[in-house]
Amino acid sequence: MGRMKRQLILNKGTQKFVFRYENGNEDELLDALIDQAKDRHTDFDWFDAAVLSFKLTQSLMGQADELLSENTDVQVHTN
């Protein structure tokens, strides 16, 4: 089974920035955000990179919560 593909989207004025990545490649996504913010030929700036990295963090926390709730084994003992 392949990795799940995800995307982060930033709408900024009339521009739309779309970053697609696979689960497990979040570090590459962060590198891409940095590269895009450094590129003076785009309107994507450091604030935009911070917003999307915050959204990525929220997404990862949600995924972690889902995994924890799926893997939590609750046992009820009665006497």
C-alpha cells in the first residue's frame, strides 16, 4: 500500500500556493516552504511559511491523536 498523499493550500490574494507531500515526508515539505520563502520571485514570504508550518503541526497532532485513540486498549475487569 502506498503512502497517503496530503496537501497544504494557501490562498493569498489572487494567488494559490499548493504544496503536496506524502505522509512521512513532512521534513521535505518544510524544506520546500523555506525554499519558497527565500525565493524573491514569488509573493510567498516567511509569514506564509510560518502559517503553513503551523497548519502542518496541527495536522500532525490530529493524526497522532487518531493513532492514539485507535491503539488505546481499554479493558474493563469485573469481579
